[in-house]
Amino acid sequence: MDLRPKGSAAVFVLLVLFTFCTFSEAQNLCSVTDRLIFIRENNNLGATVTTLIAEEGVMATITSQNPEGLFSLNGYDLIADTVLDFETFDQNKPHEVNIECTKADSLSTTLNLKIVVEDINDNPPAFAESQYTLNVDELSKVDTSVGLITATDPDKNDRLYYRLDSPEGEFDLEASFNPNILVKKLLDYDKIKIVTMTLYVQDTPIGSTAEVSHTASTTIVANIIDIDNRPPWFQPCTQTEFGTSKVCISSGYEGTVNLNEQAPGPLSLKPGPVMAIDGDLGRNEPIGYAFLGASEDRVFQIDTDTGSITMLKPVEVAGPIVLTVMAYQKENAHQFATTTVILRVVISSTYPPTFVKPSYEGFISKDAGLDSLVLESKTSNRPLRVQATDKDFSDGYNPNLRFEVVAGTDFSITPEGFILMAKEVSPGTVNLEMRVVDTTNEESSTASLVVEVTPGGQQVKTGEFSSGDMAAVGASLAVVIVLCLVCIGLMVHRIKGHNADWKKISEASAFRSTLGGGSGGPKEGVQYCNEGFQHDADSGSVNTKLAADLENKLESGLKPQQRRGSAQDKTTPSAVLQTTSSSPLDSSSLASSDTIDGEKEVKPILTKERRNEEGYKAVWFKQDIDPSTKEEVVIIPDTGEADGGCEDDDDIEEEDNLRTDMDSDDEDGLMTEDL
């Protein structure tokens, strides 16, 4: 009976086997360090796989191998006859090589070798397709997954890493090692319809410094799909964004119809016929049209497919007509929009308004500035004005006309027909087309306008003068002023150069002093009349004698050339003395008076009126008194130049003598009372 512990039995068996194997190897002719051999793929031809350990004189040969032709012996070296590839190697079944070692007088030894091919990173990753296409709905929420695109790598132990290049960051990957493509921006079909991206892959981490790194890439095209999220849009319209939404605002339509007339065919509307498109431009759903509410007693109808509006009968009431039109998607009536059509009912006319001329030509300087008027010519300050007439009016004037430029924004037309420069224009010729429109019925006609824009020079605006004009006016005024100064100088020289005129002043002053009652001068308020001259036959009249003596003394004191002069030469700026007479002087008075020119007899009188007929001589000063006013003779005190120092000593002496004579006459009883 074996009394050893059972646990020692296994150890004993192993010890026996080890001893047997050691003894056996000692008897083997050849051996290897390890019968399981590892070799890296992509080896060089003739590379040594392993080396046999054998006694001298032992011959080694390959008896079999699986697969055939991979290895051979070169002495005791097992070499590779081909380049081994891990990707074609069956990891579950290593390559087998059986080698037999023989020696004379010895038992042969057989070696069974198993060769395993090791994988290295020698292959790049690859995508199944060179281009992928994704369909992405517009307005998809951020982080929405739109696709997973992966690559493969023959190097089975490699881990792949990805990177996505999106132009504007519209898309990105969930992770570098997970190519799940996510939406990163809100996409609008109207703004962007296609996004083209590139997806890269490599078998080393992104940013790794590993020497061996194989990469690959593919193209991804993301088509943005327009979803049905907008109603129809009437055309034309103005697009406006409100947050992530977009609307298109239409101002509606308008037109005219004639009173009591049924228009044939579709009505002509502005800015164009009724038309709507699907707000989702990428879908372009078919649109239908309909009237909302009553259609003015069924006067109008609208085509369901085209939107054209026609008349069923004439309009019998004047005034505007407002129609409400709805446009809707035929496949989804929940998407709809409305607009208004305003029709003005007018009385038809026979003639449209027409321009007075079929063409106009104007000129303006490049430097004239905005809102400057176009002129009729280069040298004129007169603005160009276009006019139109309407034969429906008897005088051709239609107050309901509107002028406009058909195409172009360089110039504009005022309601009065003047052309204004609306913006800066380069020198050259601008060809425009103008239109005049009758606003009551929209009838119109056109005319051409050619505006020549000159390169330089300041524009002369209407109502102003150019610098050249102002210089000419200034020069003219200067000449006039010089002439006036010369005339004034001549007048002063003439007045001061004739002492006779100053003598008249002295004589009149002496006479005034005498009548006033002495050297004290005339009394304020004293008036003198010529009532004594009513009867010239009365030779004893004091007034008659006084007038005769005064006239003789005045005539005798004048120089000959002055006595022969006109009454105008005798006018001086002295005190006013006017006398009147309604009857001729008596013969005694005529005998005692001296003649002035020796040929004609002059009758000296005091009169209120200036007489030019022959035979009368009137003494007057400064101004006439209108006889029709029945004014009395008034002596106005002299405050002018007569009191100045211009008279000589002879004049003063003569004045004293005259005053003495007048005093003697006054003693005879001069009448001074007012009548």
C-alpha cells in the first residue's frame, strides 16, 4: 500500500517525465529553442525564421510544410522564401514545417515547427465609398444625427480616429473615434442648399506623434431639404426675417375699370397680375386662388389656377372696389395667404396725355450738386421744363398728370415738370425716357430726354447769378456811380460859378425883410395877397407900385445874359415868393417900367401861377403853387444857402439900398391883411 500523500503523486509524475524528456533530448540529433516561432509580416526574402541545433554530421531536411513553398533550409537555418502577410494569414491555423534530422548509425529525429505571422501597421484605413450623400431637413434641431460613416483597416489591431471638415461648421462628429455626424447649426434652405464636407480617418490618435500613420478621406454631400413650413407668397413681395422665420410682405394690387364698361379679358393690374408662389421654394407646391367674401354682386371672377381676374358685367357705381384674394396650396390648404386688389372706377377718356415735344434736351454741370435743375442750354440760367397736354380738356390742361422717369435713378421730375439731378453723374450723355400719366385712368405717353453732363464749372441755379454776371453788374454800377459824382460836381461848380444867382437870393431876402417890417425879418404867419391887382386902373394902388418897383430893381440887378435867359435860369433855392394878377397894368405903370430885351414890353406882376405867354413876367422862386388850390401868398423864411458867406460886398450894399426903398414904400400904407 502506497502511504505517500496523494498531493505528492502529481509532483512525482512530473519529475519522471522531466527525467525522460531530458534523456530523450540527449538522444535527439537536432533541436530548436522554441518550436512555436513568431515572424513579423512583410519580411525580406531569405530572412531567417529559426536555426536548428544539431550534432556535427547531422543532415536536416524539410519533409513537409503547410502551406507549401513558404520556407526552406539553408544548412541548419530555416529561411522564408516569400513575403509573409498577416492579412492573408489564418490566425487559427499557424504555418507548419516538419524537419527530419538524420545521421549514420543513429536514429533519425523529427521536428514539428509552428510559425505564426505577426501583424504590423502596414495598411491604411479605407472608406467603402469615395463620396456619400446625406439628405438633411432644413431647420433640424442642433445635435440631430444625420448619418454614421465609418472606415475599415486591414490591420485588425488598429483603432481608427476621424475628423470632419465642414465649411461653416454646419456639421460635426460626436467624437473623434465615433463618426456619428451631428447638426451644429440651424440650416435654412433659402440660404444654403448644399453642404460639401470631407471626412478624414487615420489609424493613430489625432495629433499623435507616432511615426507610422496611415490616413484616408471621403467626400460627404449634405442636401438641405426644404420642408413645408411657409404659406404662399404673393409676388412681388419684400422678404423680412423674424427670428428663424421668414415672411414676404406684399403691398397688394391695383387697377382701373371704366364706368359702365365691361373690360374684355383679364384686368391689367399693377405691379403685375395676381400671382403667388410657394414660400418653400424648394417644394414649389401648386397654388390655387379664390375670392374671400362677396365679389361685388358677382361683377368679377378669378381663375382658380392662374389668378387672372375678369369682369362678368360692367360696373355701374363709381368709386373704388376692394377685392380680397386668397392663395392656397392645393395639396395642403392649411398653408394660405391673402391680399387685396383695389380697382378704381373711372370715366374713360378719348385721348391720353401727350408731351408738348417728342424729345427734350438739357444741360447740367457735373459739379452742380444734388437737386440742381437741368438747364435749357449751356449758357442759359433758365431751367428746362417738360410739359404735356390732354385733348380731353378744352384748354389742354389736365390737373391730374404725373411725370416720371421710366428707367433710371440719375434724374427725377418734379410735378411741375422740372428735371432735377438725383445723384452724382459722370460727365457724358444720359439718355432717359419720360412718361406722363393721367392719374385718374392711368393713360400715359412717353418722350425722350437727353441730358448732357458737362465735366466742370459751377452750375448756375435758377434765380441766381453766376460770378461772371455779378462781376458785370458790379462794373456797371461802378460806372453809374462815377457818372453821378461827375454830374454832381458839375452842378456844384455851375451854381457857385454864377454870382447872379446868388444876387437873386440876396434881392429876394431884402424884399422879404422890407415886407416883413424892417430889418427884423418877416413875421411868422404873415400872408400877402394880390387883391390890389384886381383893378389895374387904380394908379394909386400901393401893391401895384410896389410890384413895379420890385420888378425894375430885380431886372436892373441882373446881368444881360441872365435877363435874356429863361424862367428856369432864374430859379434859386431861396424863399418862395409868388404873386398873382387877374388884370393888366395901367399905362402909367407900363411907362414907368423898363423893358428887358428892348423889343418886347413886359408887364411885371405878382401871380400865383407861372405864365409863359409873351407880355408877362412873373417873379417866382424854388417851387410853384397850384392855382387851383386857391392858396394865398406865403413867405417862407429862408434857412438855405442864401444866408451863407457866398455873396460879395457889392451884393450886400445893393440889398441895403433895396431895403431902404422898400421901407419908404411901406410908409405909404402897404396892405398886409389877409383876404
